[in-house]
Amino acid sequence: MHDTRMRRSVSQYIRDMRERNRSPGYIAMTKGRLDHFATWMEQHGATCLSKVDYKDLNEFIAETFKGKAASYQAYCLNVLKAFLRFHQHELGHKYHYSPTGRDRQVKWMTPEQMEFLLSQKLTPREGLLVCAGLYAGLRRIELLRLTVADLYLGWQTGALSVWAKGKVRTVPVHPDFRLAIETYLGSVDYGPGEKALQFHEDHYSLILKKLEVRTGVPCASHVLRRSFLRFLNSKGVPLPTISAIAGHSSSEMTLRYIGAPMDEMKDAINAIPSRYVRPGVQMTT
């Protein structure tokens, strides 16, 4: 087995799983699937993640798990998706995780949807996940890596230190987010050094998906984060400040997250003075 970038990516992902205290059985199962996938990709001439696309995943599942139950194939596909999400920064092209593509999915919540979601009766865990996105713009991996001691310190001091992608940033804690932390810590009995959220990132998405079905409001993890950043922009917060809060290395990335609201684009276009005259109509002075 030669050491390729694909193999190194698998090893890096397995090390991260161990740091997140995943069970040895689950790690062994995941490593087996990813090693099998790396071998299959090498046989097809690909040695790094930049050569992987959605078609490759489908072909690998179809060839390797032919005859298996559809639920089992979907489970293996989710394992590969989680692996690629972890290494998204290494991809040489924009990767789509669904046949329809990300661009057709909802990216932002309206202010009315945000208010409606926060007015719902949420469980302590749902409240923590929603407030972490809408009041702090935390990434999913940032929240999953926090310990009980981290949350308690953030609740006590009003500032939360999070880590992801090799960078540490400090996020001020909004009073509503502080209340959500207090409610959640009161509902669990984990030790200070234990993970505050003791489940996998796929379970994180499942919780928000069930909440979305129950409320009718799009509330995926990145939708919450994007909506938070757009809300800051609508309140006149300077772009460099928004970038610092989001943990972005450049304002260009923040602009991609914020986008341009449709009402603002309409106002900008309507502000152009009217100069067009219909054909056949004589101008009057």
C-alpha cells in the first residue's frame, strides 16, 4: 500500500475521529470503508481528493455494494460524504453533495422565519444548536468540539473560545445564547472534560432536519450560520467585523456567505433614473 494524498487524507480523518472520542468499533468500520474507497480510486487513476466527484461515489457504491440493501448503501454513502466534508478545503473544485447541487438549496432564513423559529418550544439540545447558529454563527464542528467546561466558561465570562481548521477565535455570547447554554447544562450531567454534545455530526444534522420538518423553517447548520451573518450585515455591521466574528480569513469569503438580498437588489435597480422611451413615442421637453 503506497502512501498517496488519498491515504494521508484518510489517516487525518481517522485521527480526528479519535480526538472526538468516537467508539473504536465505529472508527474501525469507517476506516475499512475509506481504505476500500481509496483503493478503488487508485485503481481508477485518482490519488487525491481533487479527483473525486459525485459520480465517483455513486459508481463506487454501485460496484462495491451491489446486492446490498438500499439502507446499507445509503449508510456507506453518508460515511464517504462525512469524509469529504471534513476535507472540503482540500478539494480542487466545488463539490456538490447532492445530485441537484447546493445552489438550489435554501441558503438564508428571512427575519420572520428566524423570529418564528426562536419563538417555538425547543428542547434544551435544539435550543443550544439553534442559538449557536443564529446568535454566534458557530460551525457545526466548532460546537461539537466544545467541552462542558468550555460552555460553562462561555456562560460565565460571556465569551466563547472555539476552534476549527487550525484557528482559534473568541465569540461574544449573546444573552439569549447564554440562556440556551444555561438551560442545556442544567439538562445534562456530563463531567467538565467531556464533550458537551456527545454525538456524531450526522446526528447533529438529523436533529436540525427533524426540527425543520416540525416547524417548516429551513434550519440546517449552514443556513443558521449564513442567516446570522446576513442579519449582522443588515444592521450595518462593518464587513471586517463580520469576517472576524465568522472566523473568515478574507472579506471575500464573507461576501459569499452574505449574498445580496432581493429587496436590496430591487431598490438598487429602481434607483436608476428612467431614460427609456417606448418606440414610436415622441419625447417631450
